[in-house]
Amino acid sequence: MAIRFPAMTGCEKRVFMFLHLGRDVAVAEDSIIVVFDMDTATWSRHTRNYLTAAEKAGKVYVITDELPKSAVVCRENGDFVVYISQISSKTLLKRLEEGVDALSGVELSE
């Protein structure tokens, strides 16, 4: 999908949406695989094992000094990484939805 700017006839720009995860970390929306709620997801042995393995592999980035509320799994450079954030999964998903809504009035072309 591309966005066409009226003042730039014949030019196309690709739309990239980013999600701010906290502090100075933002990830491309299309790189997000899953957003976990840390309160409920860590009840599962499988999720705990996944997070433990990712941490041992050096693929977990804790971006908060506060109580972690969410884990965001992303695909970056062909590998999976996990960001641990103080922002709730509900708030992160709301931000994604609001970003999509903000583009609803923009004329898109393929």
C-alpha cells in the first residue's frame, strides 16, 4: 500500500506505522507478532518457557524500571525479539487502533 500526496503528483510514499512501547523504543507495526499481558500470559508454562528461552538467547529487552505490564514479540532482521514494557497490552492495542483510524481519511493507492 502506498500513500499519494496531492502536492507530490506522481510520487508515492510507503505508509509506515510505529508503535511506541515506552521510553525511547518504537517498533514498526508490521513487525509485531503478538502482544502479551504479563499478568495473564505468564500463567502458562509455555509462555514462561518461551520468555525464559528468549532471555537466555539475549533476545529480551526490558525497557522499563517499573512493574512490567506487557511483552511485545517482534520480528526484526529475520529474528524474534521480545520487548518488556510498562505500558499495558490494552493501551498498546488501543494505540494501534487509533493509528489505523487516523489514516482512514487518507487516500491510498496501490
